[in-house]
Amino acid sequence: MTFWTTTKTAMALISIGILTTPMLRRLGYLPDADRNDPLASAPDDTERHDAGTKIAPPDLSLPPSENEFPPRH
């Protein structure tokens, strides 16, 4: 690629990033802009809360396969 083509490609990617940032913030993929520490991690779902109980993580197991059920006919 030539320098001009590389420059245009880089500028296009930067422009797309700038234009999509507000949408990604609204959808929750990026942290809010008014946050003081941009490198702070999001709180863990399994973090201990005021009551001292631990919340169980969501069930991520696979649904049962067809082989586990008897045939229908």
C-alpha cells in the first residue's frame, strides 16, 4: 500500500471509532465518559454485597442433547 492509501485507511478507521463511541456507550459496551478512572474494571457479578451473601453465577451449561431422551415413536 502507498502512504496515501494507508493514511486514508487509518483516518477512516479513526472516524468510524469516533462516530460509534456514543452508540457503544449507550449499549453498555464502553464505560461512561464521566467516570473518573477509565481503567477501573467493572464490578464482578459474584462480588460480595452488603448482606454478605455471594450471588451464584448464571448457569452456562448446555441444553441436553437429543440422545438423552427416549425416541418419540
